[in-house]
Amino acid sequence: MSGTLAGHRIAVLVESDFYEHEIWYYSYRFPEEGAELHFLTRLWGQESITFTGHEYKAPFVCAESFEGMDDDALRSYSAIIVPSAMVSDRLRYSEDLSKLPPATDFVRRAFAEPRIVKGIICHGLWLLSRVPELVRGRRLTCHPNLYGDALNMGAEYVDSDVVVDDDLVTGRTGAQAGLFARTVIERIHARAAVPAGVS
């Protein structure tokens, strides 16, 4: 496939109560740029799960999991996106409180890879509540309801629709999905231009 992001892979986490307009937008926008788009979730040992959207209860079938993904597979992605709505709240569930939720651990590993653009929008910040060190001291925005969470995590809140802090792109709400996606695309290009071995 041709396009400015040909050869790049983008992952979007998904669960029930997703914001339909945002997820539908990504499903068209990133492939439009030539990117290979993957929706990832926790499959709980199943081959696929059909999730439902928040506003219209629209069905969305996901058949790919982030669980068990090795480092090479993780590094094959140019961006990992944590979307808005209740996705992150559902994915931060852990049946064993002594361990990080699998989705949180997956994003933690992505943060250790500076060449991967991390995109977090709206309530997506909830997924990092167990690992506040990932955003401590970093500039970000989030849904106004998470303003206190951002401060408690030690982040520098910026009153803006989209904020870029190096390899981290954050968006205020799902309503800014268009600007957020465009900024993620720009950051993928910027990170790809950095020579290998340079963070």
C-alpha cells in the first residue's frame, strides 16, 4: 500500500464502551496514509471478542491481542494508541492486584521504546494510573475530569486540545480525534527521521 506511512504499523487498544466516531475515524484515517492498522485487546483465551460502542452500541470485532507479544513484535509498531471513553478503564482491570494489568504492562513496555509514538487521548490516561512514573514531569493534556489524576501522577497539565512531549502525544477528548491522529502521523514521521540508536 502506498502513502506517507507505508511500511508503518499502528496499534489501537480497544474494549467495550469505545467512542464509535473516534474508532471509526482511525479505521479509515491511518490506512489512508498507508499504515497497517491493528486493533488490540485482551482476548481472555478467545479467538475474538465482539465489543459494543458507548453511544450507539455498535459492534466491533477484535481478534488480536497484546498479551504475550514479544519485544520484537512490539518494536514493529510505530505508534501505540490508547483511545478515549471507557476503553482504558475496562483494560486496567487486573484479577491479581499484585500484578500490573496486562494492558498497562503493554503500554509500560511501549514507553521504554522511544521510537514508538505513544498516543493517549481523553480518559486513556486512566490506563497509566498504576505506573505514574511514565508521565511524571511530562507535558500532557487529558479530559477535564482527569485533571486531578494528571496532577496526582506528577504530570505537567497543559490546557490545549493536543500536546506533544517528544514521543508522547496526548489529546483532550475524543472530539479532537482528527487533530490527535494528524499529530500522531506527524510524530511518526519525525521519529522515523531520527537515526537508529538515537533517542
